[in-house]
Amino acid sequence: FDYYTKKVFGGDNIETILRVYVVTTIPEGIGKMPSDIIGIILVDREFDLNTDELKENLGDIPSPDDIYSYRRLLDEDLEEGKYGNLYGAPITTMYELVRSYFVQGNVVNKTMEARGIGVEGIRYNPELPGNAEPLIDYSRLIGTVKDRDIQTYKKISAGEPFDYKGKNMEVLIAGDRLRWTKYKKLYQRKRGKISYDSLGNPMLDTRRASNGDLPQFGLELKYGAEEINMPSFSSERLTASAFWGYAKFGIILPTDGWTDLSMEMLEQNRMLTYGGFGVAAELDFPFAIIPRSDVFSLSFAHVFGDAVEASYKSGDRGIPSGKITEASFDSGIATFGNRLKNDYLLRTNAKLHYTFGMSIDRDYLLRFGIGASFYNMETWGYDLDGVDHALDRGEPGREDTDDYKVIFKNNNSQSVGGVSIRADFIAKASTTPFGASVNYFDESIYIDAFVQIPAIENTFFIKVNAKGSFRLRATDDRPWENSESFFMPMVSLIYIF
């Protein structure tokens, strides 16, 4: 069909014609409408160059901007009321506009010609590789960034390559993470209304991915503070969260949970401890005040209360239950200044990134983020109650034979902040998709590489991750940092229903 629009030439608005070729399923009978519109191709040519010959109109390879898939047709918003109504409801998307032409019968069947029947020399050009384009097309955007765009960004960062079709629940089980997610159910629609089968049940739309939209609701139990390069068990932080839309809010639990597994099974060194309850939040959002702003990523966490003595260190300290002398304390019990005997509590951390994304051949997706990160670390250890022994030692009237109670207290805190950069990548084209995330902060690198195996198509997946972090500094380790690089293999089981 022909689509009339206005373009600006030399300052004048001139009405022109775009020829639209629509790819559909086969209609159920002569004169019937097709059940599904698969996509369209726009032929944007000078009016006098348009012909009725499909071969001539599509002789040149169409630009990707002129090809609209099913999802893009649904995403393409139109000004409400400008194109009339369809089944009594205003036309608000390109999909509804295309469908209205079929309802009105303003289409010409070009199927035989498209298949090359009765036409000489017709050919189909192969897809040209290496086509890169932004994930958010602002040339077609009306209003702010869509929820589907935000979800695409989130899926890239989370390493979620598969689309869930006809199912809207996800359960993920991993050693350092448990998650349940509910997405909106998508139903088939005809004439604007939900379609039902012969038994009266609504028919699910298996062409659209339920996880293509932001989740309705979910729950998660997770270790880690990856934004400051303390992944998985290395953070000694366990957070229970609820999430919906583009927001996640959680409570940091006053426990180290099952972190012992990292030391017993994977032989990882531990340096940190935990405190009381805390709060955490993560948001991926557009900033409407800034035009073409893509997506911002914000995270924040803070722990309340005192640090808890790390149980994995307590056996080496020999702290008495009663009172001792200052001389006895200094001879072997004092912990300040000993990085292996001190306990370190991650009190606060935060991150703010501006992120943008792009796709290459639509199957290779990338998200880049740049901004700043920050955290505050406290040093906790044992001291004598009411005595600053480092100053009082040797003063007149002070006897080393006086008895004092040993207490566990915060000695000092240190804040670390600076520029942070993150890059996420997913390759969806392979039957076993793979990808990786790389984060730079505080002269250290965190890497999370994965491969996801579809054990049962659209139902059960096995995801294998290799998480690791290492410092770029050759010397001057921070007291709470592992002297060795951190490596953590992880297997996730993902069930969709």
C-alpha cells in the first residue's frame, strides 16, 4: 500500500508517497485478513520514481532504518488521533496503522511477484555483516526512553541472552544467588481484543518475548558488590531484594550466610566481615530533563550497626573472657596494625553511570557505562576498654599490671572513590550464547564471562560463569585486599515456566 506523509524540501512541506511492502502470514481464505503481520519494508523514493514493479522498487538494498520488524512496529509510537481509529480505539502504533490498511482493504497482493513467479531476474540479497546501530533510535522516538529499551540494557548487563516466549516465570538457582522473576503475560489479539481457544482459554502470544518488557515483580537473595569489584562471596554481603520495573530495593542481612563454602570448597582467602542490617537500591532509568540521555545506572548500599568479629579469624586470636594487663595485651592479642587479624567492614558503597548501547547485526549487543564509584571501609579490632595504650604507655602513674577489659571496636575508616568504567557484551547468534562484563575501578579489574546452554529449549538453561578480579597496582595493597587475584567459577540453573 501507499503511505502519504509530508517531508521538508527547501523549507516547504511537500506531500510525498512512501510505498510499503508488508510481510504477513498466509490468510485463512480468499478475502480474509492475515492473522499476523511479520514486518514491513518502506520504499522511500522520489514520487516520480515509484512504480508498480516490486523488482524495481526493491532493486537497491533497503536501509535497515526502512525495515520494521514485528517488535519495532509495536514500539513505533504515533501521535494519538492523527491517523483515526481502529475498531473504535485510536491508532497509536505503527502496527495498528498497518493493520488498518488491511481492515479497509487498501492493499494489493504482491505475493506471486515477491516469489519471483512471472518475473525475470528477481533476486534476494544476502544480509551485509557489520551493521552497527544504537539500541535506542531517537529518530523515531516520541517522548522518553521506553521500558523495553531499559529492559534491553538490563538484560545485557545481567547476561540474559534468551527471549522467553509463551512463558512468564523464571527461577534461577546459583551458589551465590537465588532469584524468582515474574513477567507480564502476553496474549494474542485480534481486532484489539484478546483471542481465545475453543475451550475459552486466552491464547498466549508466542511471537513476543515476555522478558522483553521490564518485570512485574521478583525476589532475589544475592551476594556481591560488583560495582566496586567485590564480587560474589568476596564482599561478605548477603542482600535480600524485591524488584519491579526498573527498580530494585533490598535489605542487607546481618549474616555471612554460607560464605564458608568459598573458603572450604574453592580455597578463597577471606578478609572482610559483616555488620547489622542495611539497605540497598539499584535503579536503571532515563533522565527526561536531558534529551537523548540513554539510560543512567545508580546503585547504593549502607550497613548499620557494629561489625561482627569474623568467625574464620577468631580461632587465631586467643582473646580471654576476663581482664588482662596491658603488657599481656600488647604481647600478642592486639590486632590493630595486623592486617590478617583485623576485621574489615564494607560500610557504604555507591555507583552512578551514564550508559549507552549498540547492536552489531542485531545479534551482538553491547552496553557501555562511565561514571564514578565510591565505598567506605572500616577497620575493626581489639583494644583495652577506656585505654589508648599507644599513648598511655610509659606515662607516670600507669602500671602495666593494671587489669583491663578487652573490647572489639572501630579503629578507623577509609574512603575510596574515583572514575569507574564498565562494558557488557552478549553474542546471541550462537546456539550457546556467550558474553562478558568488564568493570574498572580503583586500579582493579573485575571480569564476569559466561556461556549459557539451552538444555531444554525455552524451558531449562545451564549458565556457566567465570568471575574474577585482579589489581593493576603492583604494590601498596589496601589492608582489606587479597594479595592474590580472586577467581570464582559459578553454575546457574535457570527454569522458565
